[in-house]
Amino acid sequence: MSTLASFRSFPVSVRLLLANHLAGNIGFYLLIPFLADYLLSDLGLSAAVVGVVLSVRNLSQQGLFLVGGTVADRIGPRGVIITGAAIRAIGFALFAVGGSVPVVLAASVLTGFAGALFNPAVRAYIARDSAERSAAAFALFNVFGNVGSAVGPILGTVLVAAGFRLTALVSAGIFAGLTLAQVAFLPARPVEHADGGVLRDLRKVFSHRVFWAFSFAMMANLALQSQIYFLLTLQAQHAAGRYGAGAVAALYAVETVAMVLLQVRITRWFGRRPARGPALATGMAVMGATFLIPPLTASVLGVVAGDGLAPTVIRVLPTVAAVAGLALGIMIAQPFANELIPRFSGPRLTGTYYGAYYLVAGVGTLVFTSLVGTVVDLSAGPLSWGPGSLCAAAGFLSAAGLLALHRRGLLPAAEPDPPHPDTSVDLSTSGERRSHR
């Protein structure tokens, strides 16, 4: 099944949220990569203040994932998705009008809080409405997200030439449009209420030891994914010299093209087995192993001298290969990780469990990336064995933990992916029936 055919096979609600993910990533990456330079150059803020502003945005999102997921379970994910998109539109609009530290701090808090609201809610809604096909739905979620994160910076480069404030207004307009689209077209779903309050629900989540074991075993997933923006970018720039910008662009292009061409097929192939542990472990092992490619080849290709295009391409190829391997591992593991979370939670606490899972992942990514940076500083540079070995070890330890959970029978099994639906039939009503099971 092609990516387009798979997309058309899902109910309207899932298709809308996938399109929302694409447009939302375009709007986000249209602005965020250029924010630091705007704060430094245009507003004249110090590097220390810029670091605070960026950290506040990250912490307000990652630290509040659990809050967003809990709210989604209490009032329903639709309202939380709409509210999150509206708040992000306001936050980006503040970047356009803000010329002082308090305003840009407020904008950072709002944009981060918005992400904490709608990220768990979107995943909970997709998991519910895609039912037994959730792995396939989250495969498309990966595809749409990666396309958006690749297109956004390209458009941003064009818009920033006309001014950062215009870029911020366009980003705000995208999220305002998404807010209106979801108000108009995203169906409301009944919310299953239970006796007891939020604290009772949180006690249930925090006492679920198998779920936390799974979350910590998968913590390296997001941490390694994020290295395309850090370690792998540093490696490409180091190897490419004056062609550094083009080399980095090539990394993102390779990842995006691989996702678009292969994600649906890979998920379909690995989804034939109901046990997800082996697929998750394979994906994490592949992600870890791929970081060994650049240091393995650096001693050989590093002697390729010259700053011409041909020798530069040769030196950058190992990092490009590492990105391709990283994308392969992500494509194997990520959809099944998102699929399993609702099987731990049950239908009533799906958002809370997604929030808890991504809280662990977000904090782990911050800590791990800081550690990788420290190792880069203490070693012989980004292409040395130190940072690559650290990333490989994280992937291999994750795979070992997942295999241990699988062998003990602690990971919930999924139904094998159903046969391809007839995409000529309108499936929106059948998707609604599945969502009320």
C-alpha cells in the first residue's frame, strides 16, 4: 500500500490530524530555527538571555506533557487540541510584536505550553480513531511530521529574508488556521469519566511499573532521534568545511525521503507479527549501530584532502549513511512504541500515559544531549569514538531492555495488521464505530 493509499484508508478525523501534524511542523520549523539569531541580532539580547528564552520554551513543553495528557483525558482530546493550537498561534504572534525580554519569555512559555497540550492529545485521538490500525496511523504520523520539519526551514529561509516578524506572523497564521479547521471538522468524542479525581488517576499511572520500565527502555528513542540536529549535524559540518550548510541540508533531505518512501512498507512488514518487542528492539539496535559508521570510517576518509566538491562529498558520505540508518531504526520502532502506549493505559487514561511517556523522553533527551556535548568537548571532536560510542551504547542498552521485557511477556501484544481496506470506500463512519468500542 502506498503512502497516499494508506492515508486515504483512514477516517476523516485521523486524516485531519495527520494534515494538522504536517502543517503544524511547517509552522513550527518556519520560525524556531531562526529564533536564536533574531533574539541575538535584531533584539540585541545577550547569549545568556537567549539561552534562558530557549530553555524556557523547552521546559514549559517537556515538563508539562503529563499535565496536557491528563487534561485531555478529563475533558476530551478535541478541546485540548484546539486550545493548544490557538495558544501556539498567540505565542508566535507575540514573537512578531515583542521587542522586550518579558514579551519574548511570555511567547516562549505559551508556545511550549501549547505543545504540551496538543501533543499527547493528538496521539490519544489518533490511537482511538485508528483502533487496531494504530501502528499504520503512527507510521503516517512519522511521514507527515518529517515532511513538515523539512519544508518548514526551507520556507523560513525565504521568509526571514523579508524579516523575522513576517515569519512569526505567518507561523501564527498557520496555527490560527489549524485552530479553525479543527473547530469546524474534528468530531467530538464522548469522554469516559470515572469516580475519583486526578490524583487517583496519577497514582495509577505512577504505580504501573511495567509501563515505566517500558518508558525508560524507550527513552533513548527520542534522544537518538534528536542527534540529527546535534551530533550528526556537527559531524557533517566538520567533514564538509565550507560546504557545511549544504551537507546539513542533505542530512534532512535523506531522512525525509527515506521516511516518505519506506515508512508505510516497513511498518506493514514488521506489523505482521503481533509481538512488538522484537521490532522495537531491532529498531533501537539499528539506531544505536548507525552512530558507529562515522568514527569507523573517519580514519580512512579523513585523509581525503581538498576542499572541492568531490572530496567533500566523500568525507560526508559516512554521516549521510548514518542518517539513513537512523531513519531506518526510527521507522521500525517509533510507530509500535506509540501503538503500545494505549494498550498499557486502556481507553480512559490514554492521554495521561502519552504525557508520562513523552515527559520521560523529553527529560532524557535534554540530559543525554548535554552529555553528548560534553563528550564531544572532551574528545577529539564530533567524529571521534567518544560521542559515537555513547550513542551506540544507548541504543544497544535500550534494545536489551526491550528484549528483556518481551521475553518476560510484559509487553502487550497487538493484533496483526488487518488486510488493506478498500480505499474506494468512505471509511469515516467505520472509523467512528471502531472508536466507540
